[in-house]
Amino acid sequence: MKTTAPPSKGSRKQYSVIAFMALAVSPSAKADVTAFGQELSIPKNTASGTIVARHYITPSQVCGQSKCTVSSILAYPNGDGTDSGATIITTNVSGISTRLLINGIAYGSSYPRVAFTQPIELQLLGDGRENKGGSLAGIHSSPYYFELATAESIARFKIYLRGTITPIDGTCSVPNQTVKLPKTLLNRLERIGSTAGTQSFQMQINNCPKGYNRIGYTLDPVGGAIANSPGVLPLAGGSTASGIKIRVENAQGAPATMGTSITVDGYNKAAGGSFAIPMQASYIRTDTVAKPGTVNGAMTVFLDYR
């Protein structure tokens, strides 16, 4: 005896049983993301453009896969119902704006058709107005700030901002610092990846006031990150060597993490204080052909607060 199965959605054919049907299934909708949490303590008077907090969103959160392709972005200033093409939009708190970066590029409302495998970065920035504090929650009935559509998922992905901003008088300071590596011989750097001339140093973060929930620092190589070379700084002005660069490392000798906020261990909301972060730097050979000379590099330290 034969029976007929009902046609699948969108199908024009019928199949007699016994049959096994394979359907192409889109990834299930991912849960929308709420960024920054419940309580954020941020400097009261923050210079325009200063990044005060960062939140990262993985491709898996956005589209359920390790690689997503964003076809459209809608950005809503103040979490309101009217979108904007501006790459920096205001939040519902005076003095605090936000921006969304994909592969390091900021986007407002647009149709970028951009693929990414690294986390999206969401930033809170000072915008030059006095930080008066308050709730980040938008003013629209459904108060999300960004909405993304991807080629990999039928569901649109929404990003909400939540939390109460508390203004704090004062910030930490990071003094400028010069680290001198000892002279070394080129033959100690015999192959690509070899290191020599290690010099320990401490990165100082001073006079942090009380009241912040978290303080973080981000290391940024001057001249930009070098692909597949973790912790390595581009050659800076005054360098006469070639094929040799400087690698910044943690106290255990592992390459320093660049471009990601790292929590300042030991900071206490009730006490504040100053902190010394142990690090080290070494020469590293980066090319098959190398020439001796002077090797200079530099990095910038950015602080963020919550």
C-alpha cells in the first residue's frame, strides 16, 4: 500500500513513502546581546573620542557560525526608532556615545557586505559633554542600538545597551616610559623567531581613584599590529637594523596580548591605588636576511573603565 506525504514547504513534488527527506535548515536564531552589564563607573569629564569601555561579540553569537557576513546594519542613536549613518552615535546618557567596529572599522547604518571571523567590538566613548550619569537603556519601546542582518541566519541580530552609568571624579595615569634593551650580537638571533637581549620592566598605572568596578588596559602597537606576529612591534623612527624587531612579552616570556582590554589585577573599588604590571621585551628575528643596527619600537597604552 502506498501513501503520499504532504509536500514540503516550497516543494512542487510529492514523494511516496518510505522516503527520507533532507531539508536545508538555516542556523537557529541567536539570542540578542546586552552589552556592558548592570553598573558602569566612568570618568565624569572624559575627552571627546576617549574609549571608556569595550564589549566583544563573537561570530557565533551573531550568526551561529565561526564566520559571519553582515549584509546590513541599522544604528539607532539613543536607542530610538530613527536610524543614523553616523559611525558614532549618542547613548541615552549625556556625555557617552557608542560605536560598532567590525574588523576594526566603525559602521553606522549601511549595507557593508563584510565578513568577519574575529569578535565585533562595541565601544563606549566620551563625546565631550559632561557625563551626568543615568541609564543606558534606550528610549524606544524596543530599545536596541544596533541591528544586524547576516547571510548565514534568517534572524536579525539586535544589540542592546544596559546598565547605569555612575560618573567618577578622576582617572588613572600611565606615565611615558622608555625601556632600553641591552646590546646583543646578531649571531644570537640565528633563525626567524629567535629572541635575545631580554629586558624586564614594569608598566605603571598610577593614582587610580576609588569607585570603578573594573579598570582595563589595552596595548596598541604604534604603526599597527603585524599579522601572525603576536606581541611584535613595527620598527619605529631611528631604526637602522633590518630583519630584527622588538617583541613585548608578559613576565613569563609569552607574547603580550595586543588590541584587547586586560583587567588591572589588584584594583579594588573601595581603595583605588597604583599598580605595576611586570613585563619584558626582547629582540626577535623576523626575516631570513638581517642587518645589525639600532632597533626601535613603541606601543600606546589605553585605559578603559567600568
